Amino acid sequence: MSVEIQRVTFQEWNRGGPWRDELADAFERYLRKSGEEMTLAEQWQLVNLAMLGREDLLFLVATESDETLLGFAICRLLPGTLASGRIVQVWQVYVVPGRAKLAELFELAWPQIEAYAKANGAARCSMMTRRMTAAYDRLLRSLGFEPYALHYSRGVA
């Protein structure tokens, strides 16, 4: 499998390709499966901001040599604290079912994520997930992530 990981800008978007036509379905599947609390319209707004070159957003797509979509990732730069420094949060990660494995795409995308982090003065990368299974924990650990904190949420009446 010949995979290309590319940062998507409007110039890249305007070049076209089959991957672009598959994104709407991929976003819908991601939002439905992930529990991400945003609408499809908000997802497109986020991606448009990333394609405009906002420093705090990185939008990557993984494509096969024939430019079919394998997956996407969105990272965001968080301010952090004086002690922690800036943090790059690997915010959204999606792999098209049956086309690739998350671990393989992540390893291919890591050099771009790491370069983005270094260019923006980030001290580390983090990932938050709603997938709380032992298998997913093992996968994230195999990619170099370590548990850092538990995140709890409570609604406001």
C-alpha cells in the first residue's frame, strides 16, 4: 500500500481528487461513531478554518496512491501553562473501515504532527478519547501515548 499523508490547504483542496468527494461521508461516520459533540456544519467550519492556515489547527488526510481516502486527523494547538508549555491535541482521528489500520496511518502521520508541534513550541502531544476499552488503551500505548489524567464531565441543569 502506497500511502500519502498531506496537510490540507485550500490549494490542495482545489486540486481535487477522489479523497475530497469521500470526506463528507467520513465526517458523518466519524461524528456518529465518536460521540464528538458537534454538528456536520460545525465540522466543515472547523476544516475550513484549518484549510485557511490557522496556526492552531492542522488538518491531515491519508490517501492511497489512487487518491482514495484512507482517513483523516485534526490536531489543535492548546495554550498549556508555563510549566507544561503548549500542547498539540490530536483531536479527531478517523480511518475508513477496511481500508487501513489506525496504527499504520498514525505512524505515517506522526512526523508531520511532531513537526507541527515543534514549529509551534509545543512540549508534548495529547489525545483524548471516548473509547474506553482495554484494546484501545493498548493501541494508544503502542503509539507512544501514556495515560495522563482521567477526564470527568457533568452536565449543568
